[in-house]
Amino acid sequence: MALYSEKVMDHFRNPRNVGVIEDADGIGEVGNAKCGDIMKMYLKIEDDIIKDVKFETFGCASAIASSSMATELIKGKPVEDAMKLTNKAVAEALDGLPAYKMHCSVLAEEAIQSALDDYESKRGKKG
Ligand code: FES
């Protein structure tokens, strides 16, 4: 059996939503100290809807595929839904990740959470 699903390979080779949003409403950056991979998420939010999302990932194939899939899963969705996105949902949407690569999908969940936290604190709701 192939190590990676077709979907992982597709999102790794043709990642969706790569880049930077200059006037982002929320930015989150997270890293994994063990592997050294870094993920940065940018959110553009209007009326509590994720209007746009972009990412930059300096990491492995699974991290890039997870970031790409995570952006697809939250784009156009309410902030509330994006807050509930789990790494499990990202991995499932990719038709699975090898067990030792699950932490790559955790980075995607954390990067989005961090960007949402930034958005909330900028709006003065938190912190
Ligand atoms: Fe660390 Fe994939 S190996 S994010």
C-alpha cells in the first residue's frame, strides 16, 4: 500500500491557497520543535465568515497537504465552524495520514486556532 493517499499527494503537489494576505484580520504561526516545521496562516474575515485564507508552510509533504486541506475546509465557513476544525477532520479529509505523520495535521489545526485567537484579540474580545 502506498504510504500517502492520492489526496495527500494531490494537495502536496498542488497546494491550494498558498501565499500571504497583506491585510489579514488574523495571523497565526506555529511550529513543531521536534521536526522543526513551521506553519503560518492568514485569515480575512468579514461578518464572521472566513472570506479568504492563505498559508505558508515550511515543512514536510504531510504538513503542506494538511495546510492546504485545512484552508479548503474553512474557506467560506463561519468563524464558529473554523474554531471546531480538528486535526482528525483534516487527516480524514485527506483520506488518512500515516500514524507518525498525524502531528503534521495537528500543526494545521493549531495554526488556524492561533490565527483565530489573533483575530479575536484584535477585535478586543479576548486578551
Ligand atoms: Fe513535522 Fe510533518 S514532519 S510537520
